Amino acid sequence: MTDPKNPFARILVPIDFSSAADDQIESGHAILVGNQYLDYAPASRRALELASNLARLSGGTICLFHVTPQLNYNTLYAGTSRNIGLSGEVINEVHRVACDTSVAALRVLAEAACEGLDYECVARPGVALYAILEEAEAFDADLIVLAASGRSRVARFFVGSTADRIIRQAGCPVIVIPAEVPA
């Protein structure tokens, strides 16, 4: 239950990032993590900035969270009758490495944005919608600060909006940061 004196004691911030393109690296926009350059989504950076400010005001804790792709859906592409050579052990190892790499990437971002704050970094495979809702529950989040994906209205109509579904299904308030800042 939320403490009325500290309504945002636990803030979940899903963070989106991907491999950086050459132009992002050349412009200095990408961040080197380990041996690869990453590009953090601008809306995710703004979401973390807002969450950090709220956590500073409330003395709260932030959980930076990243969802990695779930590889056990390979039968969708290969069919159930084909063995494409990915055993359960291999899939688990790929998931482990992806999560370790993602946590390292989250730490780099957190070190810059969460100075002086308590934070944790978590990554796991899954479908974004369900993984975010499950992590919000596991973290006992008082607030989710979520970056919108920036898909067009047509794309949202056909694929649905993860942000919209999180707003409707989350057990705590959700702040959605627009994908783009209006000019």
C-alpha cells in the first residue's frame, strides 16, 4: 500500500535501447557499453529523468527495467516439426547473456541519471506488456514511468498500444512520456 507521506517510494522505469547506428556513434549520441555502442531511446531517457526527479523529491528507489526478446517463440518461424538446433540449454544461455548485457547497459545509464539515488537494474526475457506488469508487481511499484513507443495511430490500431494496456492493467499509477517532444 502506498505511504501517503511518500507516494512514489518505488518507481519502475522500463528502458528501451538498441544497437547504435554508425551515424549515432559518429555524432557522439551513442554510449559505449562493454564492447558495443548502444542508443537509448530519447523518450526512455526523459522517463528516467522524470523518475529520478520524483525519487529525489520523495526519497524513493528506482528500478530500471529492460525486456529482452524471448527466443522460445522460434517455433512460430520454424514450425513445430522442425528442429532448428536451439536446445533449451542454448536458449537459456542466450537469455542469461542478454540479461547480463542489458543490466550492464542499464547501469551505465543509471550511473549518469540516478546519482545519489537508490536504484536497481533488472532485465529479463519476455513480452514487454506482461514483463513490465509482472516486474511492477514484483518490485511493488508505486509508480511506472513509461516511454511511449512512438508508433503511428494506424500501427497502434493493428498491434495495440503497450502503454495503453499498461495504463489499464497496472496496479499503480502510470505516467507516459511522449515518444517525441512537440516542436
